[in-house]
Amino acid sequence: MRPTAVGTPVDRADARSKVTGTACYTVDVVLPDLAHAVVVQSTVPTGRIVRIDAAAAERAPGVLGVLSHANTPSLAEVPTFPQGPAGQRRPPLQDDTVNFDGEHLAVVVADTLHHAAQAAALIDVAYDREEAVTTLEAGDELPPSGIFGEAPDSVRGDPEAALARAEVRLDATYTTPTEHHHPLEPGATVAAWDGGRLTLYDSTQWVSGVRDAVAMTLGMATDQVRVVSPFVGGAFGSKAMVWPHVVLAALAARHVGRPVKLVLSRAQMFTSLGYRSPTVQRLSLGARQDGTLTAIVHAVTQQTSVFEEFVAGAGYISRSLYACPNVAVRHRLVRVNAPTPTVMRAPGEAVGSFALESALDELAAQSGVDPVALRLRNFAEDEPQEGLAWSSNALRECYQVGAERFGWERRTTEPRSMREGRHLVGWGMASATYGVHSEAAAARVRICADGRILVTSGTQDLGTGTYTTMVQVAADALGVPVERVTAALGDTDLPPAPHSGGSQTAASVGPAVWSAALDACSKVLALAEQGDSYAEILTRHGIEFVEGRGDARPGASASRFAMRSFGAHFAEVQVDPELGEVRLTRFCGVFGAGRILNPKTARSQMIGGIVGGTGMALTERTVTDRRLGRVVSPNLSGYAVPTHADIPWIDVCFIDEHDPHVNALGVKGIGEVAIVGVAAAIANAVHHATGRRIRDLPITPQTLL
Amino acid sequence: MTGNHPLAAESETYELSVNGRREQVKAAWLGESLLAVLRERLGLPGAKNACEQGECGSCSVFVDGVLVCSCCVLAADAVDAEVTTVEGLADGDALTDVQQSFLDAGAVQCGFCTPGLVVAVHDLLDRNPDPGDLEVREAISGNLCRCTGYGRILAAVEAVRDQRGRRSRP
């Protein structure tokens, strides 16, 4: 079948409901007799609860019940990702220990949201406070037990010897701060019990993960829990795993015998859904005088909570982006009285690339080689760590096309050599890469009597466009216009699909939809006789529709090929030399990410990723008070995400890339590669503008003055 | 739970005019925000609560034609005013030009900020029919979006501006 929908800029299937305000997110769900829950959180970073007095709250108007460790049943632990779906293994409200400021200590349920919030303020907690470790720098470094099944440390060749012999050497330390996802829709769950059965409406990247986690922690059979999540108001990793507030909603609903809605406040979002761990990254590079890399040593220190381990492999990017015979990567953790961190858009690569791609820029300056030429010189013909061939790799085209679109050849080499009025102008660039991921997924495609097509899968649309792209895939498989196809997603009653993370949804679910559509076709053909219309087939067989089922799983290609997306970023900044203000004035991102199912939704997703990286570079940082261990100004003024006035027009381009190995559709996934390298490209542009090498994010006016 | 609990005071019943309809708000605490009343009492979930303190713009509505963050306005203060929410913009099934342009330009992703943005863009283009690029970006900087990176939103606004400009020229 020749594709006519896939690859074209089809309008979003869900746009109409979103521009009219009728799309129903979890926070909008209303059920008969719905009660409201408000969470009460700790105000010390560590210690014991001496007393938790809920008497005044229980007497307050409208209050239906209060849960704390004093009256919460015993809950089973759920393993954290990838062993299980939990973001935090430790279940909530189980004992009197406090491990971080902002930990859930109680839940107040009332007839209205207002009454619940009022009563929550009346909960009186007394603590026996203990000594806390509140920063990464204050704790002891420990080796992690593993990073998503990989060893935290690895060495190829002899990096120390190569460094000692290197003609050019560089040794620098880069830091990135705690960052928060801050999707616009906060974490939210609505729980409704019907006898022993539980229905959860949840804002999640993983409906079946929520089902499994809640069933496990409450000791229920998984088929007694249904999770529904048709619309998710953004996530970026914060909803990839299951966090304690979800089970609190279920417990609260059971406690008061009514359906309960629990919505986290923006302030609570700072301690309830994980965050991107701060990093301290020491990078040592060795190279020949012409810029050819001979050694990379990338040592990363990150933080985790005092009670469990989470680590994203920030150093791994240094093993696979460039050809280099001698590479050592090391990861260490510090236990801090803070929540457990989690995945955030391109976990690992987003922060690791800041260090690596800044260091490459430093090497370029030191060795007098153009930054693009330096990267071309170190291009990896094969995947350097495992030695596998690339399934496809358009990195060189990304550099070339990006440089042309941006006008890179007009860049002057010396820092502070370009000006616009009184502003210093700087141009910087960086590479991007992210792994291709996929997991087993299933879908059904139903051909209705009126010729309409219904696609169903228990996957999720986080705003990424899954509703639209899956419709396009089914339309092409069946040879029908997209207008005849609709999709239903986000429900554990639908065929199972994996979590929407790791940029894997299109690559996992797309092939399942494709094969379900083909299965439906062959079923129709098996039922048909010469000259039959579809209606006649259904009538003759006494059925209302024909439905095909598709199951897709990752193929054997992963053992034969290394599969990654690549990209190149080019940034222009203007720096006010008196105020230290950095403005991004131009940006071009070029990506080789396999087949692009929908250029309209994809382009917007890439711009969003680039703007996420711009936030990393210039504005985003969660500040914790060292003494209190508490987030300072936990709101969207204290945590500055880029606004429209901060962002220039952004040029996005996809290389036409046909990868026959990744999956049946040739899809690599795009959500995450967009952010990788952006912060470095901007920091490199700041260096070019000012001559100042800023190795600590974000680059605020204070850092430049 | 007693009727004379100190926190139970100050509730009242009043009437709001929302999207051209008279709506009874019964036994409400006078401290409730317009956003809370729209969402929790009047069944109008289009305006979203994403920060509750006027930083994100997701709850944008018109009060007597003035763009406000409904989380920062007391509902009881809007008693004699005409409130218009995103639900009240379209005429039946026909989308407004701004809504249609958001759809055409691909300016929507997760959509949580979209209702507030649609309201804010109506406000901008009604006040200033020919805004420049920087004016557009400044005007909607009070509406945070974490998904789209704003690029397609700018395209959507400029498309409506140009289209309205063509219509108004003879």
C-alpha cells in the first residue's frame, strides 16, 4: 500500500475538543457524589512524626475523613522502574518517618475542594527533627547498583594512558541543577470503587502501569482495577511512573465510601512526581592536535533519595556519540533528604550532552578547529561501544543541512567578534542523539458496518499526537481516508501497550496498529464472496463488524544493529554586555529520526523540545534552601519556564531517512532527541559571544556579570 | 461538622452571567475564586487550574470584555459583569477564526494551556488588529505552554491577523 496519510501534515484528531475546552482531562472528571481530597505534606526534611493531630480537621465543615499513618492499612511495596512501574517504591503513610520536605503525611477528604483545602490547613504535625543532608555536595558518593540494567561504570581501551599521551588535554567540571517537568496539568487521580472493583481516572503516561502498581500495593487482582486516561495535560516523564498520590486517591475513596478526586497543587508538584537530578560532571578529553579524540573520561555524580535509588545514565552518551578508542564512564550517587528523582525528557542524554558537547566546543577552541569540522572528524562510522553497524545514521547530513540553513560559514572564529548594536552576538552548535526504543504492544482495528474505522489501543496520548498518527497508520493500511478513522486510547480495557516514554510510542504501537488493520482486511477477505458488499458480508454472517488484532514486538534487529536518532543544533544568542542578559535570537535544529509520521505534529514537538532545552540553558532551576531542605518559591515564578517572549522563531528540519531495520514503519521516535544538546549549543553560543565559558546551568545574568 | 463552625460562615447565594446565561451559585463561600466557581459549581471545565496564582494563564476568561486570570478574581466580584469563557466563544459548532487557526497551524499539543491561549489571543486581536511579531509574543507571554515551544502558536495568531486584515480591506 502506498502511504497517503503517513508522512503528511494531517490535522490533530483531538484539536477541536482542545480549542473548544471540551477535552476531558483527569482534573475535569466529575462523578456523582464526588468528594475531594487534599494532601498534607511534611515541613521538615528528616525526622519522626511525634504527633499528627487531625481532630480540628475532622470537625471542620464538610470533612468526610482524614488518613494518616495512624489509620492507613499496610501497603505492599511496588518495585521502581524498570523492575516495576513505581516512581517511588516506599508506599505512603506507612510509618512515622519523614525522609524529605514535602513528603505526603496525610490526606483530607471533604464534600468540596474548598472544604478539603480548609481542613488540610488545620492538620497539626509535630516532628522530632534530625540532621539532614540537603545538597549533593554535602553527602558521600556511593556506586549505584545498576542503571536500568546496565553497569554504572565501564571502560574501553586505556583512557588514562591515552590522556597522559594526548597532544591536547581538557579537564573541566560541569554542573546542572535540579529541574522539574512542570506539565501544565498537575498530577491528578479520580478514584471510584464499585464493591471490590476500582476505577481510576489518572493523568498518566502508563495506564497499565498504574493498574499494576495500585493492584499490587493494595493486594488486589489486576483485573479488578481499570485505569482510564483519555487526555493527559503534558507529562515529560513526571507521569511515566506511578507516584504515591495515586494510591492515596484510591485509599481515600475507599475510606469515605465515595468517589474521590485528588489534584496536586503546583507547589506539591515540586515533591510529588520526581524531578531531574542535579549533576556534577567531570569531563576529561584527550585529542590529537587536529581535534581527533583519543580519550574521554566522563564521571557523573547525581543525587537520589535517602530511601531508594534512581539514576539516569548521564555519562553513557560519551560512549556512543563519537569514535574514540579510549572511553571511561563512571556514575556515582549521593543520598539526599529529597524526593526520589525520575526520568525527565531524555533522561541522561539531556544533561550528559551539556557536559560532552560543551567540552567538545572547548576542545574546538583549544585546537583551533571549527566546531562542526571537529565533530565530523570524530564521526563514528559504527557504534563505538558495541561495534555494531548503525541501522541508519544521518548525523553528517544533520550537520551539513543545519550549517547551510543557519549560515554557519559566516561565523567568525574569535569570541566577542560579532556584534549587533551594543549586543554581543554568538553562534554555537552541538550534536544530539537518543536511542531508539520499543516494547511489545497490541491494538485492534474495527471496520464498522457504515465503513467507519475504529482503532483501539491501551496506549496514551500525552499531547504528542498519538490519536492522530495511529489514525494515519490505520488509514494507510486499509487504504481509506483519515476522516473515516477514529482512535480510542488511554484505557486498560483496551489491548495492552507499554508506557509512553523513551520516545517509543509510535515505534511500539504503530506497527501493532498496522498489523491489526491488515488482520482486519484479511478477515474481511476470508468472509467475502464474489460481488459482496461489506454490509452483505456482515448480514450473511450475522455479525456487526469485523475486527483485526495486531501484536507487535521489537524484532531481532537490536542484536544486529545499533539504533539511534541523531540531530544537530545551531543557536544564535545576543548578550547584553552591561546586564548579562542572554537572549536566544535564532535557532535551527535538524534531525535524522527515521520516518516522520506527521510533519505538523512532529515539527511542533521538536520546537517544544528545543524550548525545553532553552529553559535548561537559561532559566530553569529548582532552588532548595540548604538549611531547611525545602524548595524555595515552589511556583511558576520561582521556577521559570520559557515564555513566548523568550523564544524566537525556530527552524526545524527533518532529514528524509529510511531505516528498514528499526521496525515495520521505519519510525525511530522524536520526543526526546529534540532536547539533547540544546543547552550546550546555547552555552557554546554564549562563549562565542562573550569569551566566557559557563559550565554551570542555568546561564543567568548573575553568572555573566 | 456543625453549621456554626467558624469556618462555615460567609456563604451566600448569588447569580452570575456566564456565556450569556444566568447561573445560580448556591451557598458559596464568598472567598471562592471565579475559576473555582466555573469549574466546581457551574460545570464549565474549559478554564484550567495549573498554578492558582496568576502565573500561567491557563484559566484566562473575559470579565466584561477584560482578560483576567479567573483564579485571581473572586466570583462574587463578577456578579454584575458578563463572564465569557472558552466554552462561550464558538457559535454552536462553528469554531472562531482563532480556534480554527490553532487547529490548522498545529498550535495544539497536550491542549491544557490551549483554552487560556485561545481566550488571550481573542483579546489581543480584538484590541490590536495588526500586532507585530514581538507584540504577539509579549501579549501572550502570560500564557505558559510546556509542549509546543510557542512556534506554531505564533503562526496561528499571525494567520488570523492576516486573514482579518484581508477581510477588513476593501
